[in-house]
Amino acid sequence: MAWIPRFITFTGLVLLAHAGYSAQEHAALASTTAQHSNQAGTSTSLPIDISIETIVATMAVCIGLVLNTPNLRPIQWNVWAGKIEREGAEGFRDSSGAVEKDYRGNPFSTLESRPGFVDIRKQRREFAEWAKSEST
């Protein structure tokens, strides 16, 4: 269903281009009319249909762009990493069914695969026991 937001955005851009062209044509026509009528200081405002078309086109473009954006990720890293651990790659599929390109896998894998902390006291006891067994 990704084509619907794209169609809305495209339609809004076409309407916006048409409204801009209509406004330019109206300004050119108004300046030509003012030159021929020899009335100084006459100003004509933009017709209401061009203003409404501009507002509708801008809103259509905004709605199409908002509907076409991907889902936002959590701001907190631990929430995002927890989602990866719980759901895996299935939680990061886009609307077409493909895994998102920035999916890296389990972010905790480097922490889980690193060696543990060294227990100096335990190593000292083991060395002392070894030294005693060697000396006797």
C-alpha cells in the first residue's frame, strides 16, 4: 500500500504547481489590465479559488509525506535493543516484507561473547594451592 501515499503526494505537487502557474498568470493579467486602464494604485487580490487550491495542495503534500514515512524507532537505546532481542529480524520488516537495511542483529552479542571479569583472589588461592602441592 505504499503507492497510495505516493499518489497523494504526487497529486498534491501537481495541484501546487497548477496553483503557482495560475497565480503567476493572474499577476501577469492584472499588471497588463492595470497598464491599459491607466489607473494608478489599483491592486487586484488573488482569486479565492487559487488560494484554496494552494492550501489544499499543500495539505495533500504534507499528508502524503507523513503517510509515506517509515515507523519511528524508540529514542531509548535499551528499548530498541530489547525489541531486537524479543522479535529479531521479524520486528524490522518494512511494508514490502524486506528486512530494513540498517538492521544489525543483536546489539548485546558483543557484550555476551566477551570474556568475564578476572577474579584475582580466586587466581591467588589457586596459585597458592598449586604452589603448596608442588612443594610437598
